[in-house]
Amino acid sequence: MSRIAVVGCGVVGSSWALVFARAGFDVAVHDASPAAVEQTLAFVRSSIAVLAEQGLAGDESADVICARLHACATLEDALNGVAYVQESAPERVEIKRELYKRLDVLAGPDVVLASSTSGLPASSFTDHLTNRSRCLVVHPINPPHLIPLVELVPAPWTDAAVVERAAQIMARIGQAPIRLSREINGFVVNRLQSALLGEAFRLVEDGLCSAADVDKAVSDGLGLRWFFMGPFETIDLNAQHGVAEYCRNLGPMYYGLAQEQADPRDWTPQLVKEIEQQRRTVTAADALPARRSWRDRCLAAFVAAKRRVLVEQETV
């Protein structure tokens, strides 16, 4: 396998193009908008410079990596000779259903069709396909060229061998795949994020603290541990004798909190407006693109630092 296709050149598709090209694949890039394809090519070149600053671009030059990207005017050209398709079309089920009807006809029956969708189950847009067993969700965390996690979510009819192939491809390109046994709303990461966001909005709505203080609680508190370990390892290390002791001591408190949080709340227009106003005092609307670039530079630096630390500590 040496050629893959990226179909859909938005923010996520552009990042995927970089991931695959950096890993040595020839990448056919296609979007219904030629301008979007050009933006993807420009994004890859500019992002390589940021990655190079942190030693994350590898030993190859931007010219070598970019030479692996091939702009394709038609979907037929994009699918010619590929073994894997990463679809990143808009998050609308009707668009994906029509697109997958074409992908199923144009791609060989053994080609894996993987969707970047962050919320739509593959069953909602692949049930009508002849070769639906080769379809699944491969959901990245944005931006995937900096954040390695991907969620592999099979539809009820996805062949287990297809999930295995997708996992192998993700590992080969340097991503970190996790596998779900079945479809579930929101997958894993969004469900975890949903719990945190729900409480974050609640704290602001109830006037307990500002949006900025909630952000600080995560960035200067929880996030420092969660940056390199998950919640189960965190609590396992937070009690002298491990997770069982932690649960004995604090389980009742968390159960009480869960009962308080059992009544979900809407993010009302008034609440959203209030948080929007608070955020705009920190980052003006016209400064958001520059702030996203700052985020990506920080992520690149943190990823590089994490790699160094984990290599040093891998025997612990």
C-alpha cells in the first residue's frame, strides 16, 4: 500500500493530507471545490515549517513531502489505484450518503472507506451500499497532524478485518488508534468532553466562577496530569495503594456529584451569549485565526516535549 486518497479538503482533510504525506504515502487529494484543494496544498507546506521547528517533520524537506500530494480534479482520478480512503466531507448525513454511493462504485471492493466524522455513525450513511462491510469511522482529534489519537468505530456490518487494516494503517502513519466494539453516540472522546463541558457550562451559569477560571482549572490543573496520563492512571497514582483505595475513599463523593449532575441542562442562547462575551474580552473575533496558529505552535512544542520525556521514562 503506497497510495491513499483524502476526499474533502476542509480543516480536518488538510491535516490528514499532511499526516499521510509525512508518513511516506502518495496522497490523492480531492474536493468538490478546486480552491479547497489549493488551500490544502498551501496548508501542508506552511505547517511543515512549524513542525520542523520542533523536530516533528522528520528528515525530509517540505519539497519532498509536498511532492507526494496530488491534486485530483475528479473523484474518479482520486480513487485510481488507492487502497484506503480518508473521507472528510461536511458533517451532513445527506451529503455523506450521496458521496458514499459514488465511493462504493468507484473504489475497488477491497478499498477501506474511512470517515473522519465526529458524530455521525457509519451506519447512518453506509447502509445502502453493496460493499458496506469495508466502511467504518476513523475519527481524528483535530488537528490530526499534531494530535495522534484516532477512534475506530465499526458499523454493525463492518468486517473485523477492515478494522484491523485501518488500525495498522493508523499505527504506520504515527497515529494512536483506539477501537470501539460498536457504535455509540459521540464515540469516546466526545463523550468524555461532553461530561466536562456540561459541568463547565453549569459552573458559569450558576455564577460559581467565570469562564476564564474554568479554563484555568483545566489548563493549570487537570490538564497537566491528563497531558501524559489518562483518568484511570491518574486516580491509580493518587492513592497510596492504588485505584481500589481511591475508589473506597472518594467513590461516595463522586456518586453524590453524579446525582447532582444527572439533570442535563441546555446551553441556552443567553448562557452562550454570556460566555461568548467573556471569551471575546480575552480573544477578539478577528484574532481567532492568529490564536489558532498559536495553539498549533504550542501543540507542536508540547508533542515534541512529551516524546522526549516518555522516551526518557519508558523503563519506569
